[in-house]
Amino acid sequence: MRNSYFMEKINKAFIMTIFIIVSLFVLYPLVYVVSAAFSPGTGIASVNIVPFGDGFTAKHFIRLFTETSYGKWFSNTLIIAVSTSASTVVIASLGAYVYSRFKFAFKKPMLMSMLILQIFPSFVGMVAIYVILLRIGGLDQLWGLVLVYVAGNIPYNTWLVKNYMDTVSRSLDEAARIDGAGHFRIYATIILPVARPIITFLAITSFTAPWMDFIFPKMVLRSVDKQTLALGLFSFVTDKKNEFTTFAAGSLIVAIPFIIFFILSQKVMITSFGGAAVKE
Amino acid sequence: MEKILSLDGSEEKKITITASCFMGLSHIVHLKDYVKGIFFALTEVLFIVFSPVIVSKIISLITLGSPQPDLPIKQRSNSIFMLIDGILILAVIALFIVIYVISVKSAQERYREICRKKSYTSQRASITTSFSKAFPIAGLAPSFILLLVFVVVPLVFSICVAFTNYSAPAHIPPNNTVDWVGFQNFKDLMGGQATWSAGFARVALWTLTWAFFATLTCYFGGLFIAVLLKESKIKISPVFRVIFILPYAVPAVVSMLVWKNLLNGTFGTVNRTLMYFGLIGDPIPWLSSPLLAQITVIIVNMWAGFGYFMLLTMGTMTAVSQDLYEAARIDGANKFQVLGKITLPLVLYQTMPLIIMSFTHNINNFGAIFFLTGGNPTVVDSTTTSAGGTDILVTWIYKLTITLLKYNYASVIAVMIFIVLAPFAIYNFRRTKAYKEGEL
Amino acid sequence: MNRKLVFIAMLLIPAILFAGGKKDAGTGAAPAAEKPVTLKVWESTNGPDEFIKKAGEAFTAKYPNVTIEYVNVELGDAAGQIALDGPAGVGPDLFAAPHDKLGELVSGGHVLPTVNADALKTEVLGACSTALTYSGKMYGYPVSAETYALFYNKALIKESELPKTWEDLAAFAKKFNAANSGKYGFIMDVGNAYYTIVFTTSDGNRLFGPSGTDTTSTNINSAKSVKGMQFFQNLRSALNVPSADLTTSVADAAFAAGTAAMHITGLWNVVPFKDAGIDFGVTALPSLPGDKNPSASFSGTRAMFVSAYSDYPEEAAKFAEFLVSEEMQQLRFNITGALPAINTKVDSPYMGGFLQQLDYAFPMPSIPQMGAYWEAMNNASKNIWDGADVQKELDACNAAILGK
């Protein structure tokens, strides 16, 4: 009896130690980001080796909002993220529903090619995207960028949602059909709610992805009032300009809502992430 | 002019032929299906109206323009624009063919239906069933078109560029033309020089190694922590859970830049702290020794990625049916046995496709390498190939494209990546349960 | 309702694609000079942007129908971006680019020749107009000249101790490092071909030949160059940091933090170092073993180019000429601290050092092959600094530049 109690205590202490060490590892660079954001210097090397060792100043934050277009960058990026997330959810889930519930020619090759398309690394293809957007008038438009993101999200996410929907029993469909519901009604009112975990997962991941993306906005957007956060913040850390502290401040402002959101929705995320796995 | 159709199913061939001649023809003429017929006919009319444009673009695609030194530059034809437009037009033609096939099939089905019912359907009924039948098409259409335009066309373009000489300094439009060169680029990169082939082999090998270890460490790191969090009876474990998810929540770019500076061998905080406490004598070359840099990259990636897998496996574990645990407990299994023989295998099996997805994602994981090391440190063949010690294939392609403007070589490498990886993906897909059971 | 909408949307998409396909970039003729004209100008941030905006206001005061619109495209990105944006019709009318991109820009057909070139040549510094001449024709309008020089921290090294030769510098650095642990007598961005070129310039050895136009030989692996780079490799003992750790930002930060006594960098760092509170001076570079004069650095001319895709080339050229005027050059100096491209007096304690070095600097070659130089030499410099075989590296570098 006493033995197993003792064992449990050691067990706990051991796990606790592991947790603390991992936490230190995890928090180490983050502490420096925060420290840099509030530190008076400009370059990263001027940040003290001891976090917050040089004192505390909010001047970078003030500068962001008064001297740069940070607010515009933030709102542009927010618009892009929300639109991408909404469109991806609609288009991917609709497509997944069709793949899941209907039989038609070329279904297998189509599914397979969607997966394979992901693999091709397309930097050269960006030139083509540039010209295509030019042709449809989407260059230097936020919606042009959204189109590109959504198209990129489709293959993997359609496949993911389709897998989940496969596990939803057809009897639900049958019952609804007997009641006289058409395809769209079944999709919208029956299947979607049941698939909520995976849809949530989809919404979250496609929302978070565009925030700090640099390469596509650099290619698509031109005007000063269309810049995104990544473009704006990165201009602080080019080779000639070494203003890491301002960069850190700007990134912190982005990270904080994300962190709060993640903390608050942990439970939801865990169940939805669990739904992302293949069900038996 | 209404032809009287025999409704015994014998005239299917006639229907097919008429439908194939002109979209919507058989709908209008034979089947009394006016609305649908007009819709199809209009589409074909639109296509015919635009056909001169279409034909000229196809011609441009083949010739890729000719030098026109007399014209001012604004008016000269641009080879690359021609290439892209040509591919776009091919996509449009493909779309048109798809609609054409749909129209023929629709005519056939309508005919069979009429034969069955022995009477022509009313327009309204026809429209309603059309909409119902159209749902799968409508559902797939946005994905299909988006993919076609923004993924397939750029991909085909990329592959095409591999067979051209689109590169600096002599072949950048519009001042110069770009020409088709067949397999010349492939020969250059693979046969050509020993340094390039050796460099390519080195980068490819490291890419595979990196993807393997990156996925492995993230997954098992996350799994390990998830198991500990679940099994331990520590009351404040939710606090730790929050801490562990932070790297995933903070934008990767920011963390990578910070790590890059922290791990700087000479000026970075990590080494300075270690030396301050006397733990090491000489600075550890985290990012300046090729081998150590590779290990560092994997470790930092694990820092960033284990949170995601922690959440994933936690979710999967909670989804495991409680009955299994009950049964095991009844059979007298202890905690470790339950873990090792039930939980872990189940979780592994259920998340396997995601692991493989993560592997393919890491093969193309640009950000994890680029922002931390930029491909550095340089190695022997870097002077020739521009590929550093930690460069994976995608970051190398980026350098070739953006810095050196050697679009053609970058495309060749991309094509080769694709050729190597595609079988993996196809194999993985075939192995999934749904495919095997044919119940796709 | 919903289904119908979806269906209709599906019908519209091909229509959009069709319509889009027909929309080719139109080529409008330039309107008469009195119509309101907006000129799009590309320039970097952090100084030049303010300058362009102020200059734009001054220009509009003179020519009320012309307004200047500033767009942020960094100096280094402009030459690459014009290749896509120009033909696409979304490019600028005037853009800033360093002169070494000239060959690339001309062979790409992206820029128009300078209007009134001969008149301009009498106004600007000779080095600037030569730098902007390609195949006998002049392109662009120089707005500032620059080179790099030796910065020294007056608190760490006395003016009397300033080394005149690289050997003296190495000796000083070794002594300094030994006496001040944690500080560096000398620091430089060793993996940057912009700076490491100085070690290859012993005894008149120049990249792409004396005039910078010899496309068949880079002279980067000539005997003189190899000797110089071997000296560079030996400098490692005076600055024992691996190349991967010694990036531009790290080196700049070390000098700004007062940890380094000497640094090689350019004008753009004058203001940041002043703001960091360093009391520093600027002098010419030391000379290589065997040479009497300071080693030859790259000199660069920053120029405004008229885009070949512009709808208003005449107005753009007028504005560019305006930027070269004495008044605007002084304004530019006041805002950005950059060396004017014309012969005018500017007030700055640091100018002396830069002007001194400018006498010995040579313009970066501007032939198209120059584009391949940077990446190849960056990597070769890093490898050499880390101890690789100098001859082999420079041979590989030469091969890479000339195109395998």
C-alpha cells in the first residue's frame, strides 16, 4: 500500500519536472519576443540578454499606430482571413458532400489528383497566377488574394471533410429525403451540423494561415492601402533596416488575440481536432 | 419542325448523334426540352463567337511569339503571357468539352426517361429535375473551377517552363522571346556538371531526411506530452496545456527570427548564457556547422510543431470508445498495458493519414527552414548551385527563382520532386480504407 | 432559391473567364501635356519616401497638372518587379534602381534612354554618368552616389592608431581582441560580395576587366585575386566568428552596441549609429599588401529610371531631371544623408571619409552577367572565410558567374 502511494508521488514529481523543463523550452524565445517588443533598443542584438533588463517602453507600439499604417494592415489581413475561412468552409464542405454522397464518373481519379496536386511546389507557377489575376482584374485586390488562398485550401480540406462525412450515417439522409428534402436542404440542415467538429477545424486552420503569409501578398498586392501585416512588418527587418523591436511589437499585437482565442477554445479545438482523425 | 420520335428506345443513337453535332440540338428538336436546349445552345454559340480568339491564343502557345525589335516595348508580344494565356485557353476548352459531354449525356438520359414514361415531360418538371440533378455539378463546380484556374494552370505552366529557356539574363520577355528547348534543361541539371548533380542529390537526400525526422519528432513529441497530460493526475495540467500550445499560436515567422538570433553562435543569447554559467567553453556552432545546423532545424521545428500533434492526439484519445477500456480493465490490464496495447495503436492508426500528410507537407515546408537559416551554412557546392547546407528542395527552388531568375531550372527541379513524390501519395491514397473497399 | 442561385453562378463563371481572356493590356497613347497627369514613382522607405513626397510637392508647385504618387518598392526589388508589373500595365512611370542593374534593365527592355544626356553629363559627377552608360547610351538620372568606407569607434580606437594597411588592421585587431575579451577590434559582413570584392582588387585587378564590360572573364580567380582572398581568409584569426554567424544585421548591431572598434559599411548606417549614441568617424579603407592606395570598393549610383511602359515618359523625364537639380539634391541630402550625384557642397562631418574613399572606388559593373555575381561570390566568400581552398572556390565562382 505504502509502496504504490510512494510510487505515485514519484511519478507525479517526475512528470512535473518534465512539464517544467518543456515549458521553459517552449517559453524561452517567446519571452524574448515580449521583451524585445517593450525594450528601448531597435535591433535584436541590442536587446539585453536578460529579458526586460533594459527597461520597459511602449514606444514601439505607439509608433506602430501613429507612424505606420498598422491599423490598415491589420484590417486588410483580417478581411482576407475571414473571407478565406468563410469561402473555404462553403466550397470545401459542399464539394466534400458531393464526393461523399454521390457516385459519378471519374470520381476516384478526381479525388486522387486533388491530393497529388498538393505536392507540386509552385514558385514558378506564381508567375502564372500573377498573369491570371491580371486577366481577371484581381491584381492588387484583396479578393484576388483570397481566391488564391481558397484554391490552395481546397484539395486537402475537401478530402478531410469528405472522410468525416463518410462516417455520418446515410440513414440521416434517407430520413430527410423521405420527408421531401432536396439535396441542398439535406446538406445545409442535416449534414453540416453533424459535421461541425471538422468544419470548425477547417474554419480555424484556414483562418490562421493567411495572417503572416508573405510571398503571395508580395506578388499580388501593390497599393499602399492594400498592404497586409506580413508585408508591413517584414519591412522592418530587411537587411538595411534593423528594427526588430518594432517587428516584435507588431507581431505581439497579432499573436495576442490568437493566443487568447486558443486558450478559450481549447476544449472545442481538441474535440474538433479529434474529428480530423480518421474515424473507425 | 417537330420530328416524331419513336418512344421505344430504338432511336438512342439518333439522339446521341444529334446532341453531338451541336449542343442542345437534340434537346430542342427531338425532346421538346426547350429551356435546357437553349441553355446548351447558347453556351456553344458563345464558344463559337470567341473561337478566333481561342485559335489565335493556341497558335501563340505553340510559337511563343517572335522578336519584334521595331515595335516599342509596350506593344510587343510577351512570350510568357502567351504561354499562360495559351494554357488558360486550353483550360477553357477543357471546360467546354466537359459541358458538351454533360449535354450529350443529358440528352441520352432524357430520352431514356421519356421512353420509360411514354410521354414528354413538361417544361416545369424538366426544370425541377434538372436542378436536382445539377446539384452535384453545382456543388463541385466552384472547387473544380478554382482548382482548374489557380492550381492546375499554374502547375501546367510550371511544367511547360521546364521545357523552355525562360531565365535571366538573355530570355526575359518582353524584350526577348522565350523558346521551347525540349529536354535541354534536364540534361543540364542531371547529366551536365558533376557539381550540380551532386548538389541536387545532396539537397534531395537532406529533404527526405528532414521531412522524416521533422514529422517523427513533432508527432511523438506531441503524443508523449498528450499521454502525460492525460494520464497524470497533476491538477494544474490545463495550465501546461495552454503553455504547450503557445508556439503553435504565435506566428511561425516571428519565432523563427527570434530563434535565429538566439542561436547565433557568437552573438546569440543561448551561447552567451551557457558560457556565462560556465557550462560550455567554446560557443556551440548551432547554425554555422552544417551537421549541427541540420539538427538544430529539426529541434526548432519540433518546438513549433509538437503542440499541433499534442492537440490532435489528445482529441483522438478522447474519441476512443470507453467500452474498449472497460473490457481491458475487466481483463485485468494495468495502465501501461492499456496504453501500449490499446490507446497507442489506435491513435497511431487513426492519425496515420495525417502523419503522411504532415510528411509531404514537411517536404515542402519552406518557412521552417528559410526563416531560421536561409539555407545556411554554405557548403562546398554552394558557390555553384546556390544551395546551402540546410536548404531543402523548395527553398533551393525559391533561390533559383527569385534571386537568380532561373525559372527554367527551378521548374525542372519542381517537376522532379513531383515525379518522386507522386507515387508516394498515390500509394498512400490507395491504401486508405475507403479506396480499398471501393466504397468511395 | 439557393439551388437556383448556385446554378446561375456556375453559369456565370465561364462567362467571366471568357470576358477576362479578351481583356488584353491596352496601349493608350500619351495624352496632351496639359491634361492632369499622375506619375507613379517607386522608391524605398526610410528616407527616400519622404524625399519623393516633398520633391513631388515642389514639382507640382511648378507644374500644377502633374501630381506625384509614391509607391513603396524597395531599391533592390524594383528591377525584378518591373519585369512583371511593366508588361502587366501596373508598373510605375519612374523607379529607383542601383546602377549595377542597368545591364539587366536594358536587355530586358524596361527602361528608356536619358533625355538630354549630354546636358545632364555636365551637371553630374563623372563617375555617375559613366555608371549609367551602357553600350554607349545613357539611361536613367543619377540621384545619389554611394560607397562604403571604414567606420571607427572613437572611444575604442584613436585616430592615430587608424590602420593604413590591412596588415596593420589585422595586427591591431588581434591585439585589441586579446586585451578586450568580448569585444572585437574589427568586424565586417564577411559573407557579402558587396564588401569582399575589395580583397580581389589588388594592383588594379577589376571585376569584368578595367572597364567592367569584359563578359568573358571575371578576373575573380586571377592570381592577384586569389592572393587577396587568401589574405582575407587569414583575417579570420583577427575576427574569429564563423560566416553563418556574421550577418549584416549582426555586424551592424555589434558596432552600434559599441562592441566593435572598426566596421566596414556605408552611408545608410550614419544615422542609425548616431542615434545609437556612438561617437564615430569615417575614413578610407586600408590598402592591400603591396598596394599604396586604399583598396578599391564598389561605388554605386542610385538612379531614377523612366519605365519603358510608362504612358507619360516625357513628364516622368522632366520630374527625374528636377530631382537632379541642386535644390533637390540638397533636400535629399538633408533627409537621407546620401551623397549627391552632382558637384555641390554638403555639410557633414562624415563626408570627408566617404569622398576620400570615392576617389579609389570603382563602379559596380552593370552588364547583365552582374546578376549572377552576387549569389556566387556571397557563397564563395562564406566558404573561403570558413577555410575552404581559395583557388577552387574562386574557380567555381568564376564558372557560376559566367553561366556554367
